[in-house]
Amino acid sequence: MSIKENFDKIQKHLNLRRRSFLKDTAASAGLLSATGLVELKYGKEAKAHAYAPYPKDDELETIVTSCAHNCGSRHMLVAHIPHDACR
């Protein structure tokens, strides 16, 4: 038996067609959402997260440094840190 014959036999046995796959997937998703196993998140409002305000330029100190993992390229990094973090 050739590979194509084996493939056709398996495909016929499993009934794998695009249309049947899409129908079965949609039915499964509907069943899961109807039973409450999956929560569909449509129509909910987005909530904003409050972060601390960014420091102003005069509140920052600039430090020139390089890669910490010694990659060999000597990349220059410019770090901006708050004045109170330097002490």
C-alpha cells in the first residue's frame, strides 16, 4: 500500500475536511462558552493602570556604562537614574 493510499484511508476514516473542521470547532466553542467553561471577554471596559509619574530631566543623573555580560563589542549604554538612587 502506498503512502497516498494510506493517507486517503486515514483521511476518509477521520473525515478531515475543512468544512467539517470549521463546523466542529465552532460547535465546540459555542458549547464551551454556553457551559461557562470559557469566558468570552467582549464588551468589557478597559481599565487604566496608574503608574508613578516619570521623573523630570533635572531630577535624573546620566551615567555612561557598558554591557554587563562582556559580549566583546563594547556597547556604550547611557543610563538615566534618579538622583536619590545614586547614594
